[in-house]
Amino acid sequence: MQTVPLGTSFLNVSRLCYGCWRIAGWSPNEVTPSLQESARRAILTAYEAGYTLFDHADIYCHGVAEEIFGKVLKEVSGMRDRVIIATKCGIRRKGDPTPAMPARWDFSASYIIAAAEASLRRLGVETVDVLMLHRPDYLADPAEIARAFTQLKEAGKARFFGVSNFRPSLAAAVQAACHFPLVTHQVEISLAKLDVFTDGTLDQCLAMKMTPMAWSPLAGGQIADGAQRLLPSQQSYLIPPIVETLNLVAKERGVSRSTVALAWLMKHPSKIIPIVGSTDPARIREATKAAEIELTREEWYRLFVAANGAPLP
């Protein structure tokens, strides 16, 4: 698969990322031997298909997703040297650490460091390639975040850093406090979720040379072949006009509409990296075709206008 630099780092990563959100299900209670084998097969399929960037978060199935990935790393000789591991922290579940505690975001230095070290243990590695802050803590102190990042970097526990789901203004504040560049901003982007094209996020990525990573690039599967367990925010997306136009472009191109939808994201000059989250080996492999397609400007805007629901002004 083609590769691109990740931000201003020395890391070169695949044009598509494999996302490990769904490999273990939503709860440890769902993790059966059969599910673990399915997760293992999905990870190996992605690896063999040329994905080199793998995305995690400490909250994915309460850390079980990282544990499963760590077992595969140990099983496959040389895999750790060939993949880039990204993970996220900063979300604390209800009841952590005591029953009275609410669900919340936590960017305190002590929590960032502890969370990163816990991810390292679950993954079975000494260093994570990219550590991102998962959701924007309203009590975020950029100077404190910078101290935590610096400590992790100097200890060799994280190579590079990024953010996820941030307002551009908060991303800028964190960058101003750090003496090294943030290399990525992970955010929801799809034909059904166009906010980043107008809220300054992609403009900032271009200006700061941060690589955008698009989570849920197929709107939770709604613009592909079907959705499973949508987030509440995704249930009101207006899908039919998008699918109608995708089908037309896909037929003209001789590919699937999901392939076109991923290629649409990759057309943007910020070099958006879509995060593929399917656990179906066939769909994991099929997604790689998007890296071989270069949509025209006319095709891109044809899809944008359909997704936007109105002509351009």
C-alpha cells in the first residue's frame, strides 16, 4: 500500500489505518474465544494487506482490544518493527476509581502518564509510536499536557503526540505549549460528517502539517453495506442522497461505493488517513483499493454537494 509521512515525524504510514475499536466488542463480557479469534484474524488480515498504522484507545473494550493486539504482536515475528502503533487516552469511565465518580475527561499530567504506561503494558511494548488525547477536557491545561508529553518522550515511552476530536483553538493552545510538533488530529470525517471542512480543523492541519485521521469514515457503515451499533450522534445522518450519488460514481468507476467514499476522503490535500474499522477480512482487503483511486475534482464536488444537501453558494 502507498505510504505518507505522519505529520512532520519521521514515521511513514499506510494510506489507510486499521482501527481496533470494534475488534473486542464493547464490553469485556462479550469477549469469547470465538471473538478473540475473529479479532486476531482481522488484525492479521490488515497487516498482510499492507496496513502499517494501527489505531487504539485505552477505553476500547476497557483495554481488552490493546491486550488482543499485544498477543498478536508477540505471535508474529518482526511485526512490531513493521507497524506504527497509535493509542489514545484521557477518557475516564463512570465509577473510576470509586463508584461515586462520574464519567469525565482527564488531561492531568498524572493521569496521562499513568494511562500511557497502562497501554504499554497491555500492548506488551516499551514505546508507543503516537499517543493522542482522546476528547477535549474542559479543564485542559496546555502547559500541564506539555509536561506530561515531555516526560513520556524523554522516558522513551512515546515517540510522537497528537490530539483527537479537539476544537482547533485547543489544538493550537496545546501546540503552543509543546516544544515539539503535534503530528496528527483524529476526528470524525465522512460524507455524512462534513464539519471539518468548515470549522477550521482541516485548515489548521494544513497550516500545522498535522495529518488528519478520519474515524468512522463510512459513517458507522451506513454509507457502505450496513451499520452496526451506531453512536447516538450518527443516528440522524441523512444517508440516502449520499448513497444514491456514491452508487452512480462507483458504477462509473467499477468499484464499490465504500471504496469511492474512502477515496473521496483521501483526495483532500491534508492527506486524510481513513481509519478502517471492519472486522470482516474481505472488507478490510477491499478498502485498500481506495488507495489506488484518484477522484477528479468534479467527482469530489459531485459527492460533496450531494452530502451537503444543497448547492454551493
